[in-house]
Amino acid sequence: MATQMMVREERPDAEAAVASLLRAIGEDPEREGLSRTPERVAKALAFLTSGASRGPLDVLNGAIFTESYRGLVLVRDIEFYSLCEHHLLPFFGRAHIGYLPAGRVIGLSKLPRLLDVYARRLQVQERLTEQVARAVQQAIQPRGVAVRVEAAHFCMMMRGVEKQESLTITSSFLGDFRSDTDLRQEFFAALRGPEAAAHSPRKRRPAHTIHTPDRLLSRANAETSADPLEGSGARRSGVLTGAPPPVPRGKYPRRVGRRPSRQRS
Ligand code: ZN
């Protein structure tokens, strides 16, 4: 009765469906731990799919500016979380969005928001990649757009082939990026730039592991922990192992795997 009185957004169809799903997997939706689960799941799903009712103009309106700069604009390492439409399980990782302006630019903070518009809906990674690229193309008609998405899929990690280390990489190239190999090389070189190396003690790590979700997690830990090694050490024994956490340069030199050749002993 009390819960009926609480002010909250009503999603009766979704809540009934979740309760029904719980019964279908042999659970009792009335038991204490589950009594509010239909409400929580319905609320979470509404948020995780909130991008479906939005479009690129919702975030780009008012954020397009006339500029004469014509070089590569790249916003790299944008984390995102999405839901695979085949299993309703998360896939998450990083996106890199680049373009070559032709008179107009997009406010930089809008590119991550644009990504979220397309990530917060039932998706497949391939479509997400293309939708982001096309949205940038349509918004400012640049000379070219390059989008690369690197993601780990829970439907591959927790079930199915159960591969925790694999990373799925998708790319979309439009305009000059499609026709010009040098431009694509410039885009990829910018993704591997010196900043990326500074984040990682293992510079020679294969490209496909540079942006593993583990690095997202260890970076998040480092940011929330006074001791940068404390949280990341815990992560190392966690599920998403494989890439060691970033080590502050000079502070813990012996944690760095490869010895510099000029090392004194
Ligand atoms: Zn899936």
C-alpha cells in the first residue's frame, strides 16, 4: 500500500512484464529481495533506452560554429555503455570520433552526447558506429568523418562463447576518409598518440588491447583511489583482467614491465 502512494514514474506495462519474466525463470517476484525489482528494472531500462526518443538535433542544436580550421578534429576515448538488441545485455567500451571540418565545427562536448543518443537504445555495435558517423556528416557536412568503436560484449563474455578478452572493433569512414588512405593513417596515428602511450606502461601492447575495458576500470579506480595501485590491484584479480593498470611514471618504476635501455643498476 505504501509503495502505491510513493511518487514515481509509472511504467505498469514494463513492471508487469518484468514480474512475469521473474516468474518465468522460476523466481517469486513477491519475495523480499525482488519485491521492488520490477520497478527498478523498468526504471533502469527506461534510462538505458532513453536515446531512442532523441535525435542528433537534440544535442547538436546551438552547438555548431563557423570556423576556418581544416585539420583533423578528434575526440578520443569516449566511454559508452549500450545494450545489445539480441540479448538485452550490455556492451561497452570506447569510441573515437574524428572529422575534417569544411567551414563548421561541433562543440567538442557535444560529440560524447551525440554518442550517448545512439548508445542509449537497443543497438548493435555496427549500427552505432555508422549512426554516429552519419549524424556528424549531416550536421556540418565536413570533408570527412571517421568513427571507431571498441567494445566488449557481455553476451560474448558471460554466455555463448564466453570470451572475456575479446574486443570488437568497428569503423565507419565517410567522405575523404573513405577515399584517402593517408587521412585514415592520420586518424589511426592520432588514436595511438603519445598521450595514449603515457597512459600505458606497455607501449608495445598489441593494438587491440590498448583500449580494453580493464583500462577503463583501472583508470576509474585510479581516479577514485588515493593510492593509484590500490584499486587497480584489486581489478587485476577481477573478471576483466589482461591489461595491467596504468602506473604513475617515476613513482613505482619497478612496476613497469620493460626496462629502459639507459637504466642504471
Ligand atoms: Zn548480444
